[in-house]
Amino acid sequence: MHKVIVFGVDGLTMPLLKRYAEEGALPHIQQMFHQGAACELLPFISAWGDVNWVTFLSGQCPGTSWIGQGQPADNLQTGNLLSLMTNKGLRASLVHFPETVAATAPHFSFAPYWGRAATWPSEQCKPMGHTTRFGQRAGNKTVRQQKLGWPPSSSLAYHEKGAWQPLTQEQGKTVLMMNVQQGTALKFTVEENDAHQPQLRLNDMLFPLKKGQWSEWLKLDGYGVAGSVRFFVGRFDPANNDIEILQSQVILQAGIASDATLGNELLEAYGPFYSKWVVKASPNEDYLQATLQEGHEQSVWLSETALRLTQKHDFSLWATVHRLADESHHNCLGFVDPVSPFYQAEKATTFDDVMRDCYKVLDSSIGKLMQEMDSETTLMLASDHGAVPNEYLCDIYRYLQKHGLVTLDERGDLLPAQSKVFLKDERGGLEIFVNLKGREPQGWVMADDFDSVCAEVLLALGSWQILHKGRARNAVSLALLKNDAVGIGFWGQCAGDIVFAYNAGFVWGTSRTGEDICAVETPGANHGPQKPTAETSMASNYGVLLACGAGIRQGYYRDRQLKGPYRMVDPAATIAHLLGLDHATLDGKVMYDLLAPTR
């Protein structure tokens, strides 16, 4: 039986992948280039994960497959890839894949990636740092004048991790309080054993720790928390009250699998699952090694389940998304790419090393998969987009207010009942809806005025500019009416009346000082709001696909400059072809030039 493993990687970009592989840092991925086939993938607007992983796996354009963040379309109704598999008695397993794809029975879903602003119900405890240096940690916290991300209240683009909280003193003992989302906080005391090593005490239990590495997992079921935790000691000098301990995320393991029996089998075989690490991937962080270890172990956990589910449980398709590489781009690429306004040659190497290390984490898992997958398996290493450096922040509501298209309150929040147009939080920030009477809950624009309002919006977007090195630069690269956006995959009731994308280097956000467009205040890189074709000499917004194994051509690279790029819907059609499925209901085309010639 033919099987396909899709090891998805958030944000993996081809220029960096090729450079690190050619340097010899990624031997297994370099082997994929030599023994398989590769190409770049053109993302849909917006170039962020939710839209593009949905289209990647469904094989259908956003107009059909994407309702909004966390709102999966009906597989059977749309006739997507999972529906085709169901009809032929084949099963897919989605492990930590975006929840916007529904893997309902007979398919299997484990810990769907939670992309909403609200707290994930399965998260018992946030990843956290505990410190005796709390005043210093809190004092060093930057008060940002800008928020980057969508919706406007989000600061997603900074990839901030768990906060620090203080280690306190009670009756001469150092106390670590672990807050639980749904339950009573756990109180640990931090002690020094006879060998001068750290240990934690919880009631009558002693738990040993080692400085500079993650501990074993501690089951908390006997203490009223249905999950496991582990700790990383960064500093331990109790004589001088200088202690810092990282605490892992704690996930409620029950209920995160659509099949509880199969989910428990994975947990018992490979240990607890976690979705987030404590420290962001940046050389500015004190304990980067903790993140690299967490990212590596999660990657290995995922690859182990890929092999088990395809080889022992007869799943024809397995897919995941690993997120360490994307995080490193957000935090590091702005220092490394010469296009960035924050580029400094003397710092570039340090930040480049972090991105390379994150790619090396991925390489080890790819090596495991290549070595242990059977001869009937096709391995795909894929990404949903890349990234390019940020240069300018764009506040769409502030700008539309200048043109009389929206009304904002004193805090800058939209007043829908007084606005001609609006954007929906769940749609990614690049679709504008006319506040049409009879269609929208607070709609008041009459049908006879619909076309004129759309014309006002298009005119405004086309004239949004900023002076850059003495020359005007347009903030918006393209803006299309919905009827014209069919060519880029948008139609149906969910799509906006106008679809647009920002130019390379322009990112959505809000500024405390109220500008509608201004330079970004901190280094960074983004993808979602920028045009899918954005690229520099070092980085690119295009996604990645490398394939090897059963049915794949060897030593082939598709040059998109000569042959054009494939789209995000094309891998699903190719997977359907490999699995022997009729893909007539899919929008993608089979990537025949990546496939081995048939005899």
C-alpha cells in the first residue's frame, strides 16, 4: 500500500534551506535534494499558515476550503483530499496539524494546532520561567509602541513566549508556584541536595534536576493535574539567592486525540506531547539551548509517530507542522538579511547561526524518516510560506479612517455601525467587506452604493504610500474586487468584497502614536500580509516542497523562473495521484515533473 508522509515545517524557505544544505549543515536534506525532487510553492493570500496548510492538504483554493481561522470546511461537501480518501477506504492521520482541517472519522487527529487568540483548553499550564531576578527580568521588559499581527489586538509577529514569574521565600525556603488553568496551583520548594545539585520537593516527593538540561518528565496525576511537567535549571546559586528555572508547558493529554486508544498508545510509546517551548529562538535569549532541545525532541516525537502510524496502523497519509524554523525567521532574519533596515554585519553571523541550528533540528528528523520509512512510502518536506524582513507598519483602519471609510473610537477601535467597510478577525486582515445592509449584522450601506464604496476603497489602497530613501513606495502591491480575485483563488460567500496584499517589507499592525504607516520599531521578518512573491537575495516568501522515496524522480529541481511555480493546492493532487485516487474535485494539478517516469 502506498503511503505519504508530509513533514510540514512552518515558514521553511528555499534560499536558506539550499544555503545551509550546501554548507554541509543539513546532510539528510542535502540527500533529499540529490535523491529526490524539489520545487517552490506559491502561497495564497494571505501568506500565513492557516490559509496555506488548509489549501495544501485539501487541494482546494481558499474560496472553497477556507472559511476562516479555526473554522474547518466540510470535507464531504467540498470533496477535498480527505473526502476522496474516505471514499476509497483510506485514512489520514493529522498530528499537530492546524485545526482548520477537520480529520473526522475514519481519519485520526492528534493535538490539532490551536491558532486562536483564546487559551487552548488543553493547556493546563503555560510554559514559564521562574526566577529570583524578577525585578531585573520585569524591568528589562520592552514596552512596545507597536503591535504587529492580525487581528489588530494581536502581537503574534513577535513570537513572545512564556512570561517570568518570581520565585518567592516562605519560612526561609525558595518556593516555585506552578499555576494551573483549571485547578489549584502546585507549590514546589527549591532545594539543594547533599551533592549541591538542585531538586524540587512537592509534598513528600523529591525530584532531581540538573543545571543546563531538561529533567525527566514528572507525572502530576497524583497531585490533581492530568498531565506531566519537566524543568530546566538555568542558574542555581542558592547561597546568593540566584536561581532561574524554566518550566515546560503542561498539556491535558486526555482528549487531544480523536481516537483515545490510539492517542494513549502514542503517549505511552513516546512520552508527553507539548506544542510550545518556553524560550523564543533568538540569540538574545539566555537559555536558547533549552529551546533547541525542546524543538528537537518535539521533532523526533513527530517523526516517530509518522513511522508508527503509517507502518503499524495502515494510515495512507500522515501530516504535521513543526514551527521552530518559522520562529527563528521572525526573530533573526531581520538581523541577517542586508535588505533589513536593522542589518548589522557584525551581528549577522550570530543570528544566522540560530536559524541554521533550527534547520539542523529539522534535518535530524528527516534523516530518521529517510532511514526507517519503507519502500512504499513517499516523504514530503514542505512549507506553507517563507519570510522576508519587515520595514514598515501599516494600520489599515487608521488609513481607511482618513478616507472616511471607517469610524474609530478614542482608543482606535472600529465602530462597525458607523463604518462603510470592515475587516474580519478570522480572515487574516487582507479582505475588506462592505458593511452592506441586509447582509451584515450592522450593515447600513445600501446595495445601490456598493460599487461606489468598493471604488473608494480601491482608490485609497492604490494611493497609500510612504517616502523611502527619497522615493515614494506603495504600501499595497495588489487590490482586487472579489469578482477579479477568482484568478487568485477567492470566491464564495466567505471571501471579502476586496482582496489585497501589502508590498514586500510592509506588515499589518497598530501604533500607539496613531500613524497609519510608519517604520517598524524592532527588527523582524514576516510573511502573512506581504505579497506571496516577496523575496530578497537571501530570503523568499515562497513555500518549499522536497520529495523522495516511492514514485519520486531523482535529482530534479524545478526552476520556477523558467517553468513557473507550483501552487499550494498542487501537492494534494499529487498525493491523490500517488494514492491512486481520482482528483477531479481538487483544484490542484499533479506535479508530474517531480514524479519518476512510469514504465
